[in-house]
Amino acid sequence: MYFCAAIALQRYKLFAKIIYMVKHIVLFKLKDSVGEEARLSAMHRFKTAIEALPAVIPTIRKIEVGLNTNPEEQWQVALYSEFDSLADVQAYAVHPDHKAAGALLAEVKENRACVDYEI
């Protein structure tokens, strides 16, 4: 009985090392100096463009853009996405349609924070 449990534990540890996906999360802080109408317009255009990307970038497992509704917070846009590998994230990052979507925030963006992690 102990031998079977030891084998099961060993197999679990082997499978636990398998990476199932990479999560790519990005936050955007927009410039206070830009008018509210311009910021909202850029945010909505960015959201629409990013959420259309799975149709042209098939390595995207899931992607969504959230627009902050809490005025007390410092970051206005959150992007959440899932990929099979870091290589897929890197291919997405250089894709022309992704770059075009990112350009929609260029004039209103103050800062960007990003994390990619494996699960």
C-alpha cells in the first residue's frame, strides 16, 4: 500500500511541474492632464480593439479589458489574458494588430505595469 502511495505522489509531483498556461496582466495609468472625454474615448477604442484580437491572433486563449469604475484608484485600464506559453505572449506582443491596439492609448498613457506568470 505504501509503495502505491509513493508512486502516486511521485507522479503527482511530475505532473505538477507541467505549465498549463501563462497569464499576462497589464495595467494602464492615464494622464490626468488629458480631458475626461478623450480618456474615455481612448479607453473604449482600446477595449474594442484588444477584445477583437483573438480573431486574428489564434494563440490568445482568453482576453478581456476592464475599465476602472472606481475614481479613487490610480489605474484606469486592466488587461487580462491567457496563453499556452511565454512564446505565445511574445508573439502576441509583436503582432501588428496588437501594436495598433496599443497605439490607441499612446497619447493618453502615463504609465504601464505588466506581469506574466505561469500556472
